[in-house]
Amino acid sequence: MSKAKTDFDTTQTDLSGKAILVTGGTGSFGRYFVKAVLERYRPKRLIVFSRDEVKQHDMAQDATPDDMKVLRFFIGDVRDCDRLEMAMREVDIVIHAAALKQIPAAEYNPFECIKTNVYGAENVMQAAIRTGVKQVVALSTDKAASPVNLYGASKLASDKIFVAANNLVGSVGTRFSVVRYGNVLGSRGSVVPVFQKLIAEGAKTLPITDPRMTRFWITLDQGVAFVLSCLPMMRGGEIFVPKIPSMKVVDMATVLAPDLPHEVVGIRPGEKLHEVMITEDDAVSTMELSDRFVIEPAIHLWNWESSATDGRKPVAEGFRYASNINDDWMDGETMCELIARMEQ
């Protein structure tokens, strides 16, 4: 049984009376984040910023009259700095979830990936400083650590932009931090919905890239809770990494369809056998808490202070947080529980 926390403590987070903007607000994370904020808090405004008007329309149709009193829908693209700046006026908190995430699409369309993931990050940073946003949390990925594909490399560049942004704020005081976590159960294009679709369509086998492959796993609600829990503790420049369990992809396939055989199809271009969220090089500036790791900024020219009051301690020299050497492994029962929770 996994010993990872299934819920991250959000009791210190208070978004009541705040104006919040979510880039990529119609994506898997964005929709769940908006839902959670509306259920738990009483924000002043909650702005969904995305370029898909159909999904915005669908979100508005599903919202209650009370929700619509605070919800705002902005059509826009993170490639457009002027539009971002207009949307961020009088906003307190920005959650940056917009990105091009499909690895094969990024490999085939590299410049489009860079325009959204790298230039888009720069635009979010500039717009937030110009409008006096107080806090920006950018979502990253395990693929940004020691990247082997363009998606991971673009998100590593994005992470670096948001950490360095704290040096540029001057008296404005905007603070930028990053949240990095693993594969999200149930998100668009993730392996669980793919397997479930194949099973529902009567597939005779399930495709496995490599029987040794491992991944970190987190649910959407856990990811949202983790982001919310980082807001009160961020000082700017941190990369927050949750402690989450690993599981072999082949074991997940067996949980979903115990009687279906597996077909080994080989690792796809740009795909790793195991994922890493903290490298040995990052270990020198990584601190550990009970439910997360915090990669503190190695260089900080702003008024930044690490805090020992929350119990954080440095990790061991040479520490590496990788899915194949994780000390927390998920069993089939826990995976079934998470999938059931995902489908509620």
C-alpha cells in the first residue's frame, strides 16, 4: 500500500476575496482547479484564460448562478502579452497551467511548442510584473528534469524563467514559484484513459512500451490541493515537488485489465524508461518536508529568506528523486481507489 499522502494540507490557504487568474483554465487541471476554488473559497473573481471558446462556453453552462457572479472568461493566448496584461489587471494570484504538453506533437512542431511554453512563460512573467500581481505559481512536469524531449526542455526553460523572474520585480514585489509533479491520472492523453478506451472497445491486448517502465502518479484533485498548499509557503523562486508514489506501467495495465495480455511496442521517441523530478545536481539546494521537497533558488538577488520554522531539512548529498528508486510504491488496491476517486 502506498504511504504517500493522498491529500495535501490546504488549511493555511485562504483565497477568499482574492482575484485569481488561471491560464489554460479549460484544460484538465484548470477545470478541476476552478471547481475546487469555487467549492472551497469565496474569491472576488476567478478568471478562466484560454483560447478555446467552446470549452469556455461549456464551463459557463455547467456553472451555477452563484458561480457566475465571480467567474470571468477571457479568450486569449499566452503568446499575446498585451492580452495577458489586460486580463491580469487587479489580479492577486496567477496559476499558469497553459502549455503544449503532447510529446510527439512538440517533436514535430518545435517552434509552436517554444512559442507557447517558453515565450508564453516570458509573457506571463512580464504581464504579472506590469500589473502588480502578488503571486504566480507555474505548473511544471517531471519531464523538465534532465529532459530528453523538446517538451521537457521547453518546461525546463519555463521553470528557469519563473525562478529568475523574482530578480526582476523590483519594488513591485511579485513572487514567482514553480510546482513540478508527475503523470496525472485521468488527464487528457494520459495512459489510464487510453487503456480504458482500448478495454471498452474490446482490445485483445494492451500496448506496453517496456515492462520495466515506471512513472510517478498523482490525481487531479491531489495536484490541485498541492498547488493550493504551496501558495501560503512560497517566498519566490522555489520549485515544489510533492512526495507521490511510483508504479510500473505494466502493473497499472494489469490492474485495469487482469486478463488481457500485453504487447511490448517499444519506447517512443523522446520517452524515458524512468522519470526524474529531482536530479543529483539539484540536491545541493533541495530541502525536505514531510509531504514534499523544495528546490530552493541557488541564486537569489531578491529579498528571500529560507525558513527553518516549517521543519524543512536538507536532503542527503547525491540525492535523486526518480520513479524507479522511489521508496513509495503504489499497489493495485491503491491504484483502483485513485481511479475510482478520479471518476467521481
